[in-house]
Amino acid sequence: MQFSTLLLSVAALVPSALACLVIDITYTLQTASSSSKLRATIVDNGGLVCYKDEINPSTASKSLFQLDPNVANVHDVNETFQECVAGYHTKFQVDLSDKNDKKGNNVMESYTYLDQFGNNPSYGPFGLGARNKIAATSTMPEQWNWHVEALGC
């Protein structure tokens, strides 16, 4: 039985005012020898501002993930310091059930960032679309991917 790994990459490229938000979410299905995994990254203005790597995430049809400013208040997020840097926050929902994908369940609920003036503009909700299935190979489990370029890309 194949379970699910969510490899979630959320990438956002944003200059001084939000001009381009690129969201990439990948879900890799769990196998007998590997756990499911969620990976989320957001790149804003060329820098990584949000990162999440979660083993065995919820696999509901409306799985909600929230990335808040990390408690260490570091300026570089990675495997050690996850969530978002100060001033950034995102919340998204994706359909991680093994049933037919319902594209209406895949939504960027909100994306908030710190602009050059110290304000925190927020965008969303907007759809992430249907998932794209990437077939399993002998060395890689099946993956589901969402890729969206929004807000003036």
C-alpha cells in the first residue's frame, strides 16, 4: 500500500511591492520503505522566507498548512529553522486524499509579507489548481505537484 509524502514547495518572488508569486507544491506518496513528507518553501525577492518540511502530514481532502514567523526570529529559514522569517506568514490548503483531486480544495488562503515600508500587505485567497501526477519510478515514489505563477508574473 502506498501512503503519501507531501513535498511542498511554495516559491514566491516578490520585489518591493508584490509583483510575482510563484507557488510550487509537491506531494510524494509514501511507500513501504519511506514516510510521507510535506515540504514548503517560499522565495520572496530572491530570498527564502518560508520553509516547512513535515513527515507524515495529514492526508485529508482539505489539509490546511500554516507557516508563521519562526520562534527563533532567524533571517534564514531551512531544515533547522522552519516556518517563516519575521514579517512573513502563509496559509494554504491542498487536497492530499488518494481520491480524485478536487481542484477547488487547493487554495492559497493567504500570503503576507513585509514590504519596504514596514507594512504587511496580504494576498489571497486564490486557487492553486488541480494537481499534476508524476508517476512513480523504480527509485522515486509517485508525486503530486501544484505549480502556480500569480500576481503579475
